[in-house]
Amino acid sequence: MKTPKIIFFDIDETLYRKSSNYLPESVPAAIRALKARGIIPAIATGRGYAALPPRIAQLVAAGEMDLVISCNGQYNRYGARVLSEHPLPVADIASLIAAFRARDWEYTFVSERHMAAGRSRGSSHRVLQGYPCYTVAPDYYREHAVHQLVVLAPEAEEAALQAILADHGGRYRTVRSHASAVDLLHADGSKARGIRAVCAALGIDLADTMAFGDELNDLEMFKTVGYGVAMGDAVPELRALAQYQTGTVEEDGIYNALQHLGII
């Protein structure tokens, strides 16, 4: 296959196993091998820039993977340079969270610096308080750019959630990241949007790109890059789009795929 100029990696269950905080030694080895060949290793995640797992954040800080597409493509930077960003309008945030409060749904504001919960109780507070970037700030969005919301809207209330989005003119969409949570972003927002912006800024043709992923928020990414590799435990919808399927995180899926495909 054609050697890519840039490879985008999802984080959770792709580079890293979230439940066990496991980053295989083969991942830094693969990154070093890519850089030695002049290939840019990049992150493409639904996480906020400030919410990268510590072991991944160390790779970014060290300049090993300093090209980061975050917030599902809504905040994208290369080192200290912001290549593109798409904050949500303050008036729309105020209207959305009023609707969420009416249904007693918890929500968190995601920026490049913080994950700011709208209240100091409930599930989101218990889950997020371990993050270094976590804070509780109900009015956070009035003073900071917010690129995404995380809303604890259970699957059973999906119809109500979609009705709220319809009331806002279809300007927003959600990507379900958990049975009880969704990421809310611009209707045209996705990792693909970030990839297109980054490649345009760097002068790289989309045909010269590759991506590794496992989840539903990787679908648009796979439809955009030149070559998609699904992890061993990827969702069926993503496997159907992939040109190749590799093993899991624990099976050194990334390193083995890159070797098998002749990239490293």
C-alpha cells in the first residue's frame, strides 16, 4: 500500500485501554518508528485537549504526538499552534442547558483547558473529579470558549434528546459515547472536520492519510482518510468501513498492523 504522510489514532481502546490505564510498550515504539520515516503520528479523539490520559499527555508534551484533534474535531492544534477551533455560541449553550436542567440531565462543558461540570453532585461529578482539568462551574460557558458538551442523557430518553436538538434548528448533533452519555457538538462537527482542517493547514492530501479507531465517533474519520484500520474489538459499523482489521490494544494491534502493512 501507499505509505501515508500522516496517521490519526483514536485514544480510548485504540492507543490505550481506559479501564485498566494500559498503554502497551509497542505504542511508543511504533510512534518512534513512524517519526523515523517522516510520517506524522497524530491523535484524533472525542476527549477534550485537557482531558488526555496522563500517559498520552506525556507523549504530547514530549513532542512525540503533538498534533492533536480533540473534542471530535472541534479544537485542533499542532504543538502550541491552534490550527482550527469551533466553539459553541453562548446563547445556544444557555438554551440547551436550560432544556437539560428541565429533564434533570447532568452536563459538562468541555474546553481546551477544563472539563467543567454544571453542578457538584451526581454521576458526572463522581466520574470526573479525578481528572486534573476538572472543575465545577455552572456559568463556565459565559467566560470560556466551550467546544463540546457531555450530556448524561440515557439511551431510554434518546427521543427527548433529539427533540431538544430539533428545537435548536438542527444546528447540533450528538455522538453516543456511553449508554448514559453523549457528546454534543456542531451538526457538521466530527473528527473528519478536524482532519480536513489539519491536512489543509499542513498541505497534505487526504489520500495520503490513515486512521486507527474502534468506535462510532470514528465512522466519519474512516470515510475521510485514505485508509482505515479497525481495532480487534471495534464496533461492527466501523469494521464494515475498514480496509484492514488488526488486534486489540493488549494484542499490540497498532504496532502489528503497521508492520503487516509495511509502514514500519
